[in-house]
Amino acid sequence: MTRGLTRAIWGSLAVLCAGLAAGCGTQTARTASASPATVTAPLSTSLVTAQGTWAITVMGGPAGSGGSAASSGSGGSENDFWQLFVRPTGTSSWSLVTPQGVADNGGLVAAGGNTSLVVGFRPSQSRSFSPLATSTDAGRNWAPGLLDARLADTPGAIAVDPSGRILALRQDGSVTAAATAGAAAAGQWSPLTTRNALAASALGRECGLQGLSALSFGRNGTPMAAGSCARPGVAGVFTDTGGMWRSAGLVVPAEFGGDQVQVLGLASLTGGNVALVRAGNSALAAWSDGTRWTVSAPVTGIGSAAVLASGSGPGGSAWLLLSGGRAETISGPGGSWRALPPVPAGTMTLAPRRTATLAAGPGGSYDALAVSGSTLTVWRLTTTAWVKVQLINVPIEYGSSS
């Protein structure tokens, strides 16, 4: 399958989904109550796989002004165009690799296994399903897939296990699984749980689960789900063991006992996981080896600052991009948070040019990806300063929906 996923292929998948009486595959049970409170992190992010480093950001903006009104993909403005970029392993340059042939105004989410990356398209306009695309060659070619529901508005809405198993978080708060990319392409999804079912369980009641924000796989391919809890000082990270969901054991330090805890991100590592957590006016990273968690010292002084983007890197590293030009990174278990020089463009408002996301590089370096309309500028961090290294012009048809 070439990089361009044709409309005919997507149309065939959509017809297949609509033609099945119960939807594509096995439907997750729908809940009778109102939709749960949505707790999300911005969709702009980056991640690292064996193929390379991937970054997702929104481009375009109102009337092509370069100042996008969307911070998380909600709303699906017709002039917001979400894009996927890759820096292949062993190279220093970025390339545009957004799968073609389907509208991306609603936002993109992605997750990687050992040899593949799966991209999900959040719905925009009246679409009630989410197309998927899988690549095993750093975005040169894509194979189509389909989720018979709307993906949740969070960067952790998809998880991929090295075995090829895929998890998806739907907008209604349900979690569903496909055994392989091929099964996902055929619309063969099976239900795992729902937000309401978890909230009604003993562990859900203990934390006062409000919503799910991230999925992952733990050691031995164990499904994991994370979200936010109404009960102060409790971190909502859960794991599925033999069909029984239980707490994954993440405990935040006692000093945050009076703060509501929100899981911003949850990613798989070799033999474990890394989580990004916001507790009150602070942020923490936490790493699991499958048995116990190691929690970092906090990033303090966040106050009312917005988390504009977050992501993970090699070796359990993680980063946060905050309003006001502030960026914080941590190298992995045992590391300390490090403040980077103010990111390019200074302000994090809806200015014509702004840093939209960060991406980890070799040796602890970072790239800052700044957006201005249809132009992406890549800045690379030297010892003390950001240096412009690349400019990418993205073809955007303003006023279109694809």
C-alpha cells in the first residue's frame, strides 16, 4: 500500500462498517448514563520507536492565519490540519509522512510497537468512525484500518504491544482491543472495559474515577488504562490481569495528598512503563518495572500554566511544554527535571509562529517544532541555545476538510 490512502479504500471500509448490523467487529457495551467528564492532554506530542522519532502537531489555523485555535483537536476546525512528521533512526532531518486520503481536521493520535506505528484519525465533521493507518517503514507506506467508533480526544487513545495487539480508547469512555493490525483493518475489535465499569468497581470508587486519558501495555502484554481521580492524592492507573482490573500500584508522594491527580501520559518501556502525572501545581514522572514504581521529584511552580504538549523519548525520558515558553525534560529513572532554554518564539499564545511540540534526540538533545500556518521550522538545542536546522512547507488546502 503506497503512502496515499485513497478515498476509495476508506470509503469501502466505511461501507463495510455501516453494513454490519452491530457495527464492525464486536461492539463494546454502550453505557446508559451521560458521557463522563472528559479529562484530556493536548494532542500535540512526540514518541520514539525503532523506526525513528515521530511528532504530531496541528498546522493551518483560522483562515490560514497561522494561529490555530485548536489546542487539543476538539472541534475539528476546517482550517486545522493535523500533521505527522518523522525523523528516521540514524538521520537528522524530518519528513512529512501524514497518511493521505482521509480528513485529519479532528486530530491525530499515534502509538508504536517494535516494528510498526499506528495512527488514528479523530473524527471531524459528521464522521462517526475513526480511520487507522499502520506503517512498518517509517511512514513511506501505510496500510488502512478502521475503528468503528470515535477515538477519544487524548494522545494516549491508542496503544500497541510488541505482539501486534492494539488497544483503543473510544470517545464514549470504552476500551476495545484488536489482536493484530490485520484484525484492526478488518474491523475486528473486542471490548475490554468501560469508564463506567471501572468507576463502579472497588478501585474506581476508591479513586473517584472521572475519566480515562491514556492506554498502554505493561510487562508481558498486560493492558493498562489511566485517567484522573476526584479523590485527592490518588493516581488512577489500572492494569488488567486475567480479565480482572486492579490498581497498578502508582502512589504519589504524601505532599500531594490534597491535590487532584491527572495522568497526562502513559507509555510502554522495555519491561515496564513511564507515566507523566500532574498533581496540583506540580508535575511528576513515574517509572514501573512491572513490580514497583519509582517517582521523580516534582517540577514545581507550574501554577496556572497550561500543559501545551507532552511526550516520551528513549530510555524512559519524558518532556513537558508549558505556556510562557517553558520546557522541562527528564532523562529517565533516577534523573532530575531539567529546564530547557525558553523555546523558540518565546510566547505560547496563538501567535503566528509558536513552538508546538518537542522531540527527543540522541545524547539527550531536543528538537523544537515551531508552526506558522503551513510552515514547520525545526530548531535544535545546542549546549545553550536553539539553532534553526530545517524548514518544511506543508501543502495545505485551506477551506477543505481533508
